Amino acid sequence: MINRVLIRLKIVQIVYAYYQNGGKNLDTAEKELFFSLSKAYDLYNYLLLLIVATTRYASKRIEMGKAKFRPTREELLPNMKFVENRFAAQLEINQQLADFVESQKKNWDNDDDFVKAFYNQVIESDIYKEYMESEEQSYAEDREVWRKLYKNLVFNNEQLDALLEEQSLYWNDDKEIVDTFVLKTIKRFDEKNGAKQELLPEFKDEEDKDFARRLFRRTILNSDYYRHLLSGSTRNWDLKRISFMDLVIMQIALAEITSFPNIPISVTINEFVEIAKLYSTPKSPGFINGMLDTIVNQLKKDGKLMKN
């Protein structure tokens, strides 16, 4: 699940913090990097569990309606389509999610108020109403309604963002990326896999894990060289006049450009320009793009960079 986009974001955060803390312990900072990445994977599991928690709450509401002193006809004979959603039921028994709950002791039980508010958003949505009115009864429809609900109600949900921020500072910048992986997971679910349906792994393979470690270490260990390259491209500028965040972003970008021959230069520059849009000033993306392009051209001219 953890891809290189997220890895680059985390390295920017950890390298910035490393220097802010005096650059004292590289091993400790590396452990913090991988802990931060693991928290992103926790968020992935936690957001999947929101689907389960919402379905359980819907079932609880139906039982409460039936238990009233004088229940209405609708309460006695409720439409069970949503609470019997087969995709949600499969997610509830998923073995990997169960293992996550057991190991991390993490679920939505302590956030009833949010689950209730989210459920009310769900039942007021046109997506829910159309689903409940539809006569179709299929696993594909059950899965698709949750894909739509997630995309429309979980994305850009300020109340949820605030709740997640309270629970973990590591989740501040992760959700937007993690949301895309939750949607990918929903699409991948197959009814025939039952409880053994595989979720996305924490790392796709060891190569991505190694990429994170190497990029982080080379950024720090070769910092003098990267600062030298930056200094030589600023002409009459003093590096101290450049935003510290911009320096960090360009230092990491140069580490990737010079250390990973299989990653196209344009990909690296574009990725770090996008990060600058998140973390730096409005003028930073254009400045960083220009600086990196100048350095790359000079390195090629000097025969020190042999890749496209």
C-alpha cells in the first residue's frame, strides 16, 4: 500500500524534523521514518473499519426501532438491504482486519458520535436512497454503493479529518493518499474470497522499503554535496535566503536524481514540485523546478549524470 509518493512525503517530513532537532541521530530518525510509514498503514485499516462500524450502527438502529414501545410499521418491517450489504459483511469477517484490531486494539467503539453522524450523512445521501430503492440484489451493487459512499462522504470530510488529527499527528498528511488505496481495495474485493480476501500489503515489495531507507540515508549522508550543487546554482544568492523547506525538498530530490538511475529525472522533479505545493510557498514550485533543471543540465554537461 505504501507507495513512493507517500515515501517521499514522509522523508520530507522526517528530514525537516531531523535538521530542526539538530541532526543528532541518523538511526533514530530512520526508525521514526518507518514508524511514520507504519502509521499510514494503520490509517488504511482504520478507514476500512469505518465501513464495518457504520453497518453495525445501522443494524443497531433497526433493533432499537423494533424495541420501541409502539414501533411504526416501517420500524417493524425495515428495509434490510443496507445492513445486509454483502461487501460490508465480507469486510467485517476479513482475517487481516481482525488481526489488525487484535494487534493494535483499534476500532471505532470509542467514536460513536462520529459513526452516528456519518451514518446520518449516509442515509441522507442520494447514493443511499437510490441503492435502497433499487430492486437489484447483487454483490457488485453492494460493493459499488460503498465505493460511491466512500468517495463522496469520506473524501474531504472535515469532521473526520479533525477526528483523525486528534488520534494521531502522523495522519495529518496521509489521508488523501490513503483514501485512494481504500478505494482500490474496495474495487479488488471478490465475494468468492470470503474472509481470506487479501488487503493491500504494507509495502508492495522489499524494493520500495529499500528505496525509503536508501533515499533517506543518502539525503543526510551526502548533504554537503547536494548543498554544494545548490550553492553553485544560486549565482549571487546566499543559501540562507532560500526557504529551509525548499532546501530540504531540493536536497532530497537531488539524492533521488543522483542515486536511483532507474527513476526518470522528470518523474523525480515533478514529484518534488508537487510536494512543494503542499509544504512550501506559492512561488516555491516554480523556483524548485527551475533550480533542479539547472543543476541536472550542469551535471549532464560535466558528465556526472548519465541518465535521461
